Amino acid sequence: ETGVTQTPRHLVMGMTNKKSLKCEQHLGHNAMYWYKQSAKKPLELMFVYNFKEQTENNSVPSRFSPECPNSSHLFLHLHTLQPEDSALYLCASSPWLAGYDEQFFGPGTRLTVL
Amino acid sequence: EDQVTQSPEALRLQEGESSSLNCSYTVSGLRGLFWYRQDPGKGPEFLFTLYSAGEEKEKERLKATLTKKESFLHITAPKPEDSATYLCAVQAWGGSEKLVFGKGTKLTVNP
């Protein structure tokens, strides 16, 4: 595997379900990010992790719970979601948490909440 | 609050027909402006970073330029494989590493 991988690629869940999204980066990077991409809206940063420590929570509802066990893996735990949470969830990584580094994105998980 | 506005929302070109995409921004202090390309069903792919007004960068048929208020992505003699959504993002000085994205321009190049 190379780059940034995300599983599952598609997920359909009910409002009472609990599920998790997984992201893995094979680039040796130290910073990882979760983004939400909704139709007709800009990409929206959710969480930032640097060396496994959360450095930013962009006012995300508590029904989204991130976990970063090491610099290569990032999870997004989901529970009691709402239909408006349906979106493409993108994971990204960068070498350092520094302004000049490009971010490398995974292919995303397309989430549908019924 | 930092803001990014991209225009047009959608652009349809014939193969070989050159054009430009616009990214207007307001930011407290620009640290960097980023251009990404996103294909359907995929994550964004990095194209360029511009740091200061007057800077230009090129890659194949794409050329990005930057002024104090906006950035342009010029596409010269586009091909159908250039069809994608092009995203612009800014990052400000001030401690946060947050990228603020625009909504993107969906480019379609017809053969």
C-alpha cells in the first residue's frame, strides 16, 4: 500500500448505529487530518493531530470522536449521527504540522446516514 | 474571518481552448495559497503552493499566479484529461495550520 488509504470506501448507517472510519498513511508523516466534504460546500477541517496529539477540534459535534493511536493511523468513531452528516470524509497527512507542507489526501469514505 | 471565493463554479471548454480560473481571498496574513485538483470519487491532489504576490508556478498545461487579493490558475490548450474540480485554499499566519478551502471550480474539457 502506498500513500493514504481509507476504509471503508462507502458506508451506510442508521441514526442509532455506531461505526468507525479508518485512515492509514504509508508516507512516514507526523501530522494527520480529518476533513468533511459536503455537496456544494467547501472542504471543512474537523480535527488535526500532530505526533498523535490532537491540536485542533474545529467545533465538531461530540457524535464524532477521533482517535490517533500512532502517527500512521487515524480513526473517526461515529455514533448517533444525523442525516445531515452524510458526506465524503477525507483523511490527509503531511510531513510536519507546518505551513509550507502540502497535505496528501486519501480517497475518502462516502457516508450515508439514513 | 478568512474566506476563499472561487469563480466560476463550473467551466466548460473545448479541447485546446485556453482559460483561467479565479480564486479571490481575504486573509489576515497570507502564509500560503494552495491549488488542488480533485477527480470524481478521489481525494484532492496537490498542484501548487504560492507564498507571495508576484509568484508564478507551472506544471504541464497549468500555471498558477498570485496577487495580494487573488490567484489565477491558467490552463493552456487543455485536454479532456484536465477535466476535474480545482480547489483553492489559503493558510494564514497566526498559529493555526488550518487550510480554508473554496467551493471549487468544476472544469469540463470536451474533445
